[in-house]
Amino acid sequence: MNEIESLTVAEAPIVVDLDGTLLRTDLLHEQFILLICQKPWLLLFVPFWLLRGKAALKRELAQRITLDMTSLPVNEALLTWLRREKAQERVLALISASDDSLVQQFAVRFSGLFDIVQGSTGGTNLAGMRKLEFIRGRLGSHFSYAGDEHRDLVIWEHCGSAILAGRGLALRKRLSSGVTVIGEFDTPTATLSTWVRALRVQQWAKNLLLFVPLVLSGNLFEMHQFSAVVVGFLALSILASGSYLFNDLMDLRADRLHRSKASRPLASGELPMRFVFLALPTIALTVVMLFTVLPASFVVTALTYLIVTLTYSLFLKRAPILDILTIATLFTLRIFAGAQAAETPASAWLLVFSMFFFFSLATVKRFSECKVVGAEGRSELTGRGYRSDDASTLQTMGIASGFCSLLVFFLFLVDPASPVSRYAHPEFLSAVCVTLAYWLGRAWLIASRGQMHDDVVIFALKDRVSLALGLLCVLLALLARAQ
């Protein structure tokens, strides 16, 4: 926040907008997301509601969708200043274009802060000139106005006293010389770094699993196959980023109540939802273009991956155990997709190993979350179907599954019917088995001590021991194939 240029005590009332100003999100966007999640069939009625006007649309949505006002992100700097002004007996008014019922509910969150609270009614959209006329009717012409968008320019020009919030700071150069800016309350804006975090580019590391079949086949340096897997890696990574954006939209409330996920770009309001609505079609078009140069079998696998991911986001993530199985399936689909891209057979041994191994890693995540919830004195894991006392059960299942995966690996090495004989030096694969056993045991030990990152992949990428062991496994696999 910049230094406030106003006097310490002023008589003029302060009128505050809600969406994008006091709030770091937009209530209409929030309602649409919940409509998609909870009552998607009502989307068919939206065009008909809109024909009656924007205010009517807002009223229809408000009557059908319940928002959790307590979790919505606010502009804390502006809120702090308003509380200080209120303490000096300054009149505060919250006047918004959002539906009046929602504005009244939000005002309850800060009970006693606002003297006047008003939103749009079913017949009047309280924005621009309509908002100005309403303010003048209630408070006269002498007031200060806090806003953030182009529609607020007409209000600032008439009241002559502007408080700029959020992206409204970019409008300063459009204000006439007769408008005095008495306060600026910036909020973080979407940058390249914001998009990197929102698209979870760091999670692309999971898609390196596409290269596993190529490494195990000994054809890593076959340029045609390698380039095909690289394109497949890009396609699946971009597709996954789109699914992460969609998942974050669907999971906003749970993320805002989570100790670390609350800082995610969408949950915190750093990334406006309107940008996401534009990004998703762009991502879809890019993926389709990449699909045109890949085998049809890869495209089918990738679309299966997308369907499973969306099903997980909408339903399965709240189903205990089934959510873990789904995560393990998604990891295994990555390996299968790599085999399809390289047009090389996918070993059944590898796929079975993958299911057990990644079931264990997914369980680490849920186990860690249950431990945190228990330490905070809560019983339920928000947005999931687990309780804090499920931690011990998850730990047992996870460790057992992890070492079942190692048993599958060991049987692959000793079973005469397995394709291990195709390797020139299978003894190097024995070292891979031992290495994975060490890493898995170490990961569970760290998790049991409450020191595991929320995401095991992020832990592995930041942990030097994990990175070293991963590189060792790749090297050993290549040596096993070397002639």
C-alpha cells in the first residue's frame, strides 16, 4: 500500500465498491463456478435470465447459489484503512453492483463496519451512473469513492475524491486534474510467475514418466521415438495444466480454508477468474494442435487421462481410498501414454509396479494432511472424505502398498518368464530396486515426522537426496540396457 494522501480526519463519507475493490474476486464469477459444480443444468437458463437484464441474472443466481462469504479473499490493506477511518467516526457505505442479498450477507462478515449497505435489486444494476445517482440520493455530492474499474471513472469525476484499489491503480492516468487520489491500495497482479504457479509448471515433472518406457526399452537415443515422446510430454503437460486450472476453480472454497493452498493464485484472488475463462480454450486449442502429430493411441490415452482427471476433480477427490486409487491410475496412465507416443510395448510388470508404487505416494499426501489436521485440533479434512484419526490406517496401507511395488520389481528380476532376460546387464536393475526401497522408506519416515511437503513430487524436486537417487535410477536403467 502507498502512503495515504488524505487528512487524518475528514468529514466526507467513504463509499466502497465490493467486487475487485474490497474483495479480491468477483461474486458473479464465484456464483458461476458454483453453478457449474453444483447445478450445471441451470446453465441452460442463463441466457433467458440475461435477456431480462444483468440485475435479473444476478438475482436468479443469488436465489440458487449459496456463497461462503467468510472464505472470500479481501484487500487487507484497504480493510485495515477503512477500520481506522471508522474508528474516527467516518461514515462508511458499501455499495455494489452485486445482488443486494449477497452484499448484505458480506456486510455481516464485518458487522458494524458499514453504515449503509446496498447492492443491485432485481430491476436495477447498481453500476456506473445508476450507482452515482443512488449515492447522491443517500449521501449527497460530497464523498470519497473506492473502486477498481473503468465504470468507476464517472463516479470519481463527479465526487472528485478517489481511492484506488486493486487493478484500479492503472486508471490513475485517466483521472482528470480535478480528481484527488487520497489512497492507493494495491494487490498483487497476475504476472508470468503467477501463471507459472497457476498452471503448476513444476508439476510437469510428473510427466517425465512418459520417458520411462523409452529408457527401459534402450531406445532413448532413437531420435524419431525421442522426439515423439517430447511432443507427447508437452501435450500431456499442457493438458494437465488446464486440468489444474479447472480443478482450482472447482475447489476454491476448500483451497481457501487450507493452510498452504490458500495462497494459490485463484484462491487468493491474485489471478482473476476472467483470465482463466480465456486461458482454458487457448490451452484446449494448443493441445489439439499437438495431438495432430502424435499416434492415435496416444491421443486416446491422453483423453482418458483428461476424463479421469475431471472426474476426480468433480467427484472422486471426496471419496476416501477411491481418490488415492485414482491418483495412482493417473500416474500409471502417464507411463502408458509414453509407451504409446514411442510406439513401444508397455510392460504389464511396469504398469502393476506403477499402481502399487504411486498408490503409496498418494497415500503419503493424505496421511500428511490428516496429521496436520489433527495437530490443528480439527477432525475433518476439508473437501476430502478423511478424518484426522484416519492417519494410522493410511500409513499402514501406504507402506504396505509401497513395499508391494518393490515385491513386484523383485519378482520381475527373478521370474524366468519375465522379460528381464532382454536386458544385457539385469544386475543393474537390482540396484534400482534397492535404491527405490531406500527412497520409499525415507519418504515415509519423513512423513511420519510431520516434515513432508503437501505434494510428494515437490518434495522430491527440492530434496537433493531424492534428485540424486532419481538420476542414479536412470543411469542404472541405461546401464542395464547397454550392450
